[in-house]
Amino acid sequence: MLFFSFTSNAQSKKERRLAKKIQKMSNPKWLKIQNTKASFIDNKNSYIAKNSFDARSQNNGRLNNKGRKNLMYDNVGINRNSNYDYDRIESRVIQIALFLPEITELEVQIEINCSEGYKDIQYLVIVEEDLRVLRSFNTQENFVRDIKVTDLNVFRKIELVHATLCK
């Protein structure tokens, strides 16, 4: 009897933690919402270097993957090998799709300071169909555990916008 109460107490603690994380994910401070449309700014200059071995190996795996192109930026030291990966923007798009089902359109303003001394701004628009597909591939529980699946169509949109930065 004592063992059972201990197990159920630990399990309810886990469930409470998961519920708290889900609640926090449902109300991101960086997101602006107007009716069913949402927007946020993705400032590439605010990214920090990934120093851990796991982060570098994950980035290298993404860059070696045939489905993902190598994005090179001359003077931006975001990652040790001066390459961008799309993890932050993918995560935010999937988070919005999963935790805010009322959103039907998402606009992302992507900013970067280019080497020629000017600031480039591009816009990424994710429509309702893309959000619906992301919702079908992912679950809130998996997202909280850092398990994400990006739709190829959404990824290509992200990739195309990044390809035009600083051009």
C-alpha cells in the first residue's frame, strides 16, 4: 500500500510538471497575436554560439543531410562553423501550431545584419494548411520532450527565405 501511494504521487508530480510546461508553451512572450493571425521576429544576430559537443554534432548531422542545404554567412559567428541551422525557427513554428490551435496564419520577420553593413529583412508566411499538417505530425508531449517533426513543405519555405538573406 505504501509503495502504491509513493508511485502515484511521483506520477502525479510528473504530470503536474508536464501540465506546467504545456501551459507555459501556450503563452509565449515573443509572439504577437491578432485574432487568428500571429507574428514574431527571428533576429539571426541574437543567436548564440553552440559550444556543446551534442549541439555541434546535431548541427553537422543536419548540414550533411541531403535534404538540408548548407547556409553560409561570412561574418556571423552563430555556430562555430559559421553555419545556420533552423532549429529555433522550426521549434517556434511547431510550438505555435501545437499549443495555439486557434492560429490560422503565421508571419515571421527574419532579420540579419549583412557583411556589407546593411540590415536584411525577409518574411516567412506559414498558412493554415501548413499549420494543420504540423499539428498532425507532432504532439504536445513529444514537443516538450524535444521531439519534433517538420513538414517538408514548411521546411522548404524556411529554407527559401534563408537563401535570400544578404543577397
